Amino acid sequence: MKKLILPLLAVSLLFASCDPESKPEIVNLEVVVQPVFGSANTPVAYNSQQFPMGTDTVKFTRNDFIISEFALLDEQGARVDIRNEYAFLSLPDRNSFTLPTSLTPGHYSGFAFTVGLDSTINHGDPSLWGGTHPLNPAVNNLHWGWTGGYIFAAMEGYYQKDGAETPWLYHIALMENRMEVVVETPLDLTDFKTLTLNLDLEAFFKAVHSLSPNEDGDFSHSTFDNGLAHKLSENLSQSFRFASLENQTP
Amino acid sequence: MTLSRGLTFGFLALFAVSCGDTWGKKPHVTTPYVLQVPTGFPQPALPEDNPLTVEGILLGRQLFYDPILSLDSSQSCGSCHNTAFGFTDNGLTYSVGVDGSEGDRNSMPLHNLAWHQSFFWDGRSPSLREQSLDPISNPIEMKEDVLHVVEKLQRQPRYQDAFTAAFGDEEVTPERMGLAMEQFMLTILSGGESKFDRFIAGTESLTAEETLGMQLFNGESNPNSPTPGADCFHCHGGALFTNHKLMNNGLDSVLTDLGLGAVTGLATDNGKFKVPSLRNIAYTAPYMHDGRFQTLEEVVEFYNSGVHPNSPNLDPSMVGFVQTHSGGAMGLNLTLTQRQALVAFLNTLTDTRVETDTLYQNPFK
């Protein structure tokens, strides 16, 4: 009988792993952010496509973000925090990240995160992060060096000014400009899933405050800008919305 | 035979197959080299498929300084990357190749390459191992066939020993040459020992002029701000004094060298060049990809008043340099005192280690 234990165990494991009905005890969540323009979700071609913006046209060249403080919202709307996870996005190329395989499978009512960092991390020693870590300044190019802290969102592009193509640049930083994002939508996370969010770049200029580079200023480094960066941060926090939730492809 | 016994035999057979190649063969042993990252620097993402070893670095250093890599054995990599000039070409605007051909870009300094993601002014090479082979066959540089270099190296007992020490056997291949030179160049560091680094460490003070220069360097150019700024930190910020990107800084309104655009074929990349580190900048004159500025004063004056607002693909980070300030003129509008302070600050970034560290020197001398 003893001789049969090992083979039987192996065979039973094989069957268990192949059971199409079995559900994992823990899951991860891949998150993809795709840039779009407007409620019609028009795809954005970076550094080429002009979009109307009031009396201007704008195009986009850089959308970089530091993201942290992830959470799932349970079915009562309470936060289930996913701690100590950070992501760096540089659209359109670096547009996804995966939250770790330690999430409890289940049904949730939303997904939340912060564009930005808490004060401790923001003002901590940036040289401690590993070579490929999202918060390594050599990876994200969003650290302000000795002036302290990270730029949370770097938004850049061009607009037409007096018939000439002119740069616009908004670097949103400082703790008062952290952007809390909540996307409320039913999420069946009973398996390994990919959540796709749309980032509406029109909403970045319009969601709460209607702004344009030509009329409201074409640059901000978050200081001495008549509150422009803060208005843009309020817009950006309302610019993410649900697009799809699908099973991860093996 | 029972099922369990069969499984046991199967495992043993697999074990024997997996170990067969190494039986009776002396293992190749190398000495790991730990890169001493200067305090305050971000951690580098070193290539996992080319771990630093003492033997690999030494081989790479020998190759770097050996003129055998060139057509007529007259030039090595070190000929145009001289430690006494911060690994640049002896103050020349353009380097001169083995047959007297003049290049069209200024020799780049070699330090802190462990943090770079692309190489050459136009970023055409994605890795140091590839970059290191390019000048060998470049017709305006060493003008040699890499495979001919392989033949020459194979004939030399010194390299038979060095390749064996680094890679386990004496086979010379272009790939191994690139890996070894990559290892050597990854070890070249500038940081931790400049006056600025000592100031950050709290062991030395900056002068009032240098302090003003640092404040200007890290200040934004903003007409609404009560304090002036030179906006340098956007592209040259952080411990490495570069963002490692390829950008157009507005040198020209009409482009004669397309830079990255010539590599990608994209009009939107025209005029973009690598943002160089400002560490050791005092060593590396002349400046810009074409060496057009002989002094740091000229460089600062360009950024103060000479950025072309209509330069194609002018980077949005340059917006502060083409603003109109209250004085009416476009640009930073820095005073002479402020411009001199900026230069004084830049001179605090000099780290003489690049010139004196024996690990970087020509091993044949």
C-alpha cells in the first residue's frame, strides 16, 4: 500500500489542478490604463493627434504617474487596502501593473488608488528603492532631487498659440495635490482578472474646472501658478473610469 | 516493475542527464564584483545576464585600451575617451578616425553608465555591449572588421588567458568582447567625492556664489515667482544630474542633425539628443552634441537667452526658457552675477576620481 501512496498523490494533484471549476484561494489583479479622449473613448495617438480644447487644439506627449494606496471596495463600499504597493505609469508604453497574488477572491464594488504618495514615502530617501522599483528615480524620472519629493503626475504636450505649436507642461506635486481616485463598478474578482481603466484626457482639462493652456496658463510646477495645479489635480482625480474586466490570458 | 519504482528510476535518470555535462569538467570560477553605488544615487538596474566579475572587468578594460581594435592598431576606445578629460576626447569638438576622417558629434563622457537605458547622442544603441562594438566598425572611427579583431585577439596569449578567466574558455567572439567592455564601462563612476557631494554629506560648505548657483539650478523659471530660477533641474535633476532622456533643447530653429529622428525615422523625434549628465562637466568641454560651445559660460548664456522657441519638437520641459518675463525679454533673464553663480555651482560637480582611480586607467601603461 505504501508503494502506491506517492503515485496516487501525484495523480490526485494532477486532477485537482486541471479541475475547470476550481477557484483560486488568492488572486492577483492586473490593471491596465488606456488613454482616451472624450466620452466617446477616442483612442489617443501621442505626439501626433490634435484634439479640440476650447479655442485651442492640444496634443499629448507625456502622461507619467506615480500611483499608490490601492484598495478594493467591498460590497458595502468599505476599503480593503492593498498596502505597500506602488506603480509607475508612462503612457502609452508603460500602461499596466499587477497587484500581488495576495488578494482575497470575491465580489467587490470598486477600485481605488491615489495618484501620488503619502508624506513619509514622498519625502523619504529615494536611493533606497531597488533598480527596477517604480519609485526608483532612475526608473520614473519624477523625483525632484534635493528640492524634495516626487512629481505625482507629469502631463505635457503642445497647443496652438498664435498659429505656432507651443509646449504646455503641468507637473503636479506637493501633498495638497495628491489625487484620490475611486472607480465604482461591480468587480467579480473570483479569479485572476485584468481590469482596464480609461484615462479621459479631455476630462483632465474639463472634469471639474474647464481649463485650457491658452487661457489658464501653459505651465505649472505646482507653485506660483494661481492654483492651476490644484485645479488640474481635481480634474485628474475624476478622469479615470471603468472600461472592462476580463480573465487574464494565460 | 511497480509504478513507484518506475518513478524513482525516472527521477534518477533525469538527475543523471542534467548533471552529465559537468561531470569530469573543472568548474569555471569567477570573482564577483560589487559596484559601490555612491551615497544618494538611485540603485542601478544592472544587466542580469552579465554579472560583474573582476575577471570580466579586467578583460573589458584591456579591450577598451587596446589599439588592436582599430584598423591600423593606432586607436583604442581610450584614445577618444581620455580620463584626463572626463573620458572625452581631449577638448576636441569632433574626434578624428584612423584615416583622418572627422566625426560629426562630440565625444560623450563615460561615467555612471549603469543608469543609462540608451547610448550615443542619438540613443541608437540600447545596451553598452552593442554600443562598445559600434566604433570598431564605424568607417569614421576605428574602421575595422569586428571579425578581424576576433582573429587578432585569438592569436594573443594574453587574451587567451583573459577570455578563459572571464568566460571559462579562450574562445573570442564579438558578443564576449561586448560583454566584457560593458562590464568595464559599468564600473566607471562619478559621484560621492565632488565638492557638491561633500556638501550634501555635510562635510564641506559651498561658497555664497555656489549656493546661489545651486538655488538657481533647482529653481523654476516662472514669471509669477518672486525668486529667479534657471530651471536646470527638470532635465539635469537628481543625484545623477540627468534624466537620461532624449530631448530637443532648442539649439536650432532649422535642424541640420536630426538626432534621434534619423534613427527612428519619425519627424516627431527630429532634433532630440541625449540629455548628458552634468557631473564632471568642467572636464568635458566643448559642449552639446556638436561641441558648439567652448565654455560653460557660453552654455549658460544659451539657456539664458538663446533657446529657439520655434525649434521643431522643442521639449515641453523647455517652456520656462521661452517665457516672456516682466522685463519684456524672452528667456531666463538672469543677471551676470546669477549666470556666474550657475557656472560656479557646476564646477562643484567635479569628481577627480575619474582621473585618478587606477581602476579606470590604461592597464598597458
